[in-house]
Amino acid sequence: MRQVYFLSLALLWALSPLFSQGNFDGCDPDVLLAVDDHYIIQEDDLPSFTENLLNNDVINMDALVSVEGLPPCFGVEQGSGFIFYTGSADGSNCCGTFDFVYTLYSADLFCTAHVTITVECGTDKGDCSVIVLEPRGPGQVLDDTGTVEDSTSACVYVCENSITTLLAPYSDQNTYDWSITGGDLIGPLQDPASVEVEWTTVGEGSITVTITGPAGTEVIQQCVIVGEAPTAGFTAPSPICLETDVQFLSTSTPGADHFWDFGDGNHSGAVNPSHAYTTPGTYTVILTVTAPLLNAEGDTVCCCQDTYAMDIEVLDEKGPDIECISTLCEGDSACYWTTSGCSGATYIWTATDANGNNVSFAGQGSPEICLQWDQGPFGEVSLQILGCGGICDQPTTVQVPIISSTALIAGPQVVCPGEAAIYTVPKWMDVEYDWTVTGGTVVNQDGNQISIIWGAAGVGTIHVEYESPFLSGLQGHEYPDCSGAGDLTVEILPELEFLSAPSQTCTDQSLTFQVNDASVTWSVNAPATGTASGALFTVDFPSAGIYTVTATGTPGIFCNPEVSVTVVVSDAPNPVIIGPLEGCTGEDLLYAIDSPEPGVNYFWNVPPGQGALSSFLGTNTTVNWSSTSATHQLTVTASTSSPPVCSATATLNFTAQFPVTPTGLNDDVACANQIEAYTLSTSGAQDGETFTWTIVPAT
């Protein structure tokens, strides 16, 4: 029986130099192979979810398994590949798509697999990690001329700094040319029809893929909304003492969900948790923050994440403890003490507010201090004990939650009409929050966090009031103790947008773009050139390629600084007619296209009275030229079958060759029973004509 062992992150870091030096050779499909997994879970099924990552792997030798980047709400069973749900009972913070990897190690082999977990909650959530592109898909709206017009309503959503897989229709006979705006193309995956993109720029982006094959050339375009991702970060002391609470202080985006992996098998969902390590060593602490990305209806379309890691060194001596930590109100007085110490010990205390400013206190140098707190949302108390053998000389720091009388509301202060945005204030235990909004509609309220869809351009306001009924009811408190409020004014500025934004055309053609403001600055990349006239911009495209047309608005006027559209310019076909340039009239003569292009339709035409065609459509036709016409001309129009519809014509002039015309005989008098010789006179020199003589009467 083959054994699989769990490999700790600490051991993995220790072995990483060996991997980088090439001592491991990758997968062997007969012995060791890790296979990618994708699990789709409904919200109601979360509490019972468990899966074995190794079920479909090939493991024919003893192996170690390491799991990296496990997402929030899920855990892994030590010593196996079983993953399971660890989040809240209703899964409210676990919706969306999450990616992580695991690696199998055995002897000189290692093999890595990617795992995707999609948790579907409430309304359908888009899978922000995969975009499937289809011909004339939802992002492409064709006008009457076959031009693809801009359609932001059909844009797909992705997260800033995320990596998305793009899938186009695949054929091994096709070539693929990709162009991305708003992100960086990382490279192809298993075939050129599937690539990965890392999205780097918040706002509107685009995907363009030009597919060329036996059926011709096809362009697929898709607009993308790149949503702002949260930023993960935290501070923590290192080295730290054994079995002593370590205070982790998040510097991440306010309002984001937090998931802490302390590196010793323990986790936390608090914003600023404390944790004590029971074994000396070095631990990698990983913080994953998650924030929902909302569409115009306020629905969560995907969850954006960021991670931050830090190594924490744990010493082999216990540190001092600090007692009497609890949530307080602004202006409260409190005393803090330690049970640690020894005779002759030196006690060094510090107290700071949330901004790092020192807070005065009484009792420095003793086992106990007393102070009065001012503004929150928290304060910190630190103690270092020197001169005691067996007590770690590193300071212990604890965080004291303080309910402030005023709170800063975090969230965007400039928005567009119809934009959905999330706002938060600090979260304190047992505090009730009451929100009031003008200029927008509240679509979700969850304690210290609110989601708003903003209305028409103007000014919006947010007001929040909060109170701790428990603390305000304790002795020594009366209203408005343990309560507070916050206000934020939001500018709802109009959106700079295209009124006309064609995105495909042919070489040597012009397009006109239009936005909803005349005081914009226009630009287009070379060799295209444009002529601006206020809100209008006419661009000439001299050669095939991919171009970006941008309109930049006046700062402070619009909620978005600029708008751009990607334009794909394609070459027109180049038809060449082959066939006889001269000949006789009245005969069927064959004409064809020299080297027909795939995906191109050919339409034949002869002017009225000049001849008759056997076929008007196809790569060849026959013409029976008329003898009564003075001129003879054959025209073919070549048009691409997919947008943009580019056309070109070719013309062939035919010279008709007519036989000479008899003009008379040398003698028209003869006697019976006498042989006569006749000579025919003609209108010109004879050139191989055949003459047929007739005698009437024949005898």
C-alpha cells in the first residue's frame, strides 16, 4: 500500500532550494501524476462539503503532499488530501471562485495540480477565472453595415491583479492572434486558442482574438470590466515569545473579509486577530482578503482576492502576559497588569492610539498601569520585562477595541451614476449600526458595511450612527457614551461614454467616433491618423492591425478620466481573374479566381448585353460573350464572409475576335455544262477562317 504524507509549509520552505536546483524532475504519468480539479458547490451544500484531492491522481509510490494558498472557508486534513468546509454555517463570506495548488513529492519527482472551487450563492455568480469567447458573442452587437458597435452592457467582469483563462474556438488548422487592453497576456496554455491574462488596470478593458484558418479570418471581441481588488497587508512583531499572544494588525483594504493562516494549522476570520504559538520555530503567516465585485444591479458577480505573507520567528521562552483586555468606549479609563515578572524585574510599558501616538499613563516600571483612552477605533498596550531568567525579553502587544464618537467611512468618494459601491466603518463587538443614504439606493446592509447603487449625477450623502447597548448600559456610562456617528459626502459625476464606437473596419477606410462631451482630447496609435471636431473624431486606417482610440475628459468633470475602444482593421481580399483575354463570341469560355482566399465570397458580373454568365457566385464561371456588343468586361467582387465585411473588385477586359466578312465573287455569269472557278473577296485578310460553300440549286 502506497502512503501519502502531508508536508508542512515550514518543511516546504526548507526544501525549496533543492527544488530550484533541479533535483526534482516533474511528473511521471505512470508513477506520479497530479490532475487538476474543479469543484462546483451550491451554497446550501457547503456544510457537508468534503473531497479528496488525490482521488484522480496517479500515485504508485510513497509520496508527500503540500497544499498552498487554500482559500477562506476551507481546510485540509493533516496527512491526507481531504479538503473540507470550515466557514460560517450559511456560507455568506464564502461565495465566488477560488484557486489554489497542491504538489506531490516522491523520490526525485514532483508534480503540481491546480484546484478551482466555485461556490454558487443566491444569484448566479460569473466565473471570473474563465472567459469563453464565442463568434458574435454577447459582447458583439452588429449594426446594419456589419460593424461591431460598443456594448458595455454585455461586458464580463474580472478582478484587478487576477489571472483569467481565455478560451476561443479551437482547431489545429487555425492560427490565433491575441490583443488585450487593461491587462497583460501571459501566454498560451495547452493550445494557441487558450491563453492566460493578468488584469492590471482598473476600468474598461477588451479582448480581441483574430482567428485565421481554412474558413477564412474571424475576429472575436469581448469588452471587460476590471474591478478594483482589495489589497492585503499586515504588521506583526518578529521575533516573538512562546505561548504569548501576538497581535496582528491588518493594513488591508477596509471592509474586506479576512482569512488568516497562522502557519501552525490554526486560522482566524478576524480583522486584527491575536494568536499564540505553542512550539518554537519559524512560521509563514498568510493573510487572504476577499471583497465582492458588484455589477450595476448590486449583485456579486465575482470575489476579488489578494494575499500577503510574512515569516514569524517564535523563540523558545514564554513572554509576559497582559490582563484585562476588553472593548471600551471613548473616554473610558482602564488598568492593565501582568502576572509575569520576578524580584528586581524591569517593566517597560508603552501605550499608543490607532495612529501610533503615545497615550500617557501612570505606573511605568511597575506590574500595573492605568490610563484614559481617547479616540479609537483601537489602542495598543505593550509590555517588555527585562532582568528575569526564563522570561522572553521580547515585548508582548495587545490591541484594545475602542468605540469612537466619530468614525471614518471608507469607500469611493467619486462615483458614476448607476455605479454600485461598498462602504464600511470599523467593526466593534456588540455594536448596532444604522445607515442613512441620500442620492442612492441601499441594496445590502450588513452591520458595519453597506452596498449602495448611486443615482443620477449630483451629490450623495452617507450617514451612519452606531451604539453599544451593552456597554452604554454599564455603570458609569450614559448616552451618548459608547455611541458615535460618521458622515461622507460622495460626488456623483456624469460618465464620459461613447455614443458611437465602431470596433472593426477595413484598410483604407475611415471611422467616426463620438462621445458625450465636446471638450475631450482624442488620440489614436500610429500609423492611423485622426481629425478631431469636438465630440467627433474621424480616423483613417491605412494598414491592417489593432488600434486603440481614446477620448480623455477634463479632470473633475467626469467620474471616469477616459474611455477607449479597440479597433481591429483587416485587409480587403485581393481577387485576380484568370481566363482568356480574347477569343470568339458565342462560345462558353471559363474564368476562375487565381488562388481563392478562405472565407471569401466571389460575385461575378457582366454588363447587360455584353454576354451571359453560367454562375453569379463561386470561384469560377463561364461567359458566352455577345457578338453584338462593342465592349466586353467581366467583374468579380470579393467579400469576406465574417465581420468586418471587406470587399474588393477585379476587372477583366475581353477582346472579341470576329471572322472576315464575304464581300463578293469574281464572276456571277456561267454557262450550262461548263466548269467555272469562283474566287471570294473578303472584308479583310483571312486568319484561319473556315468557309462553307453552298450551290443553289445543287444540280
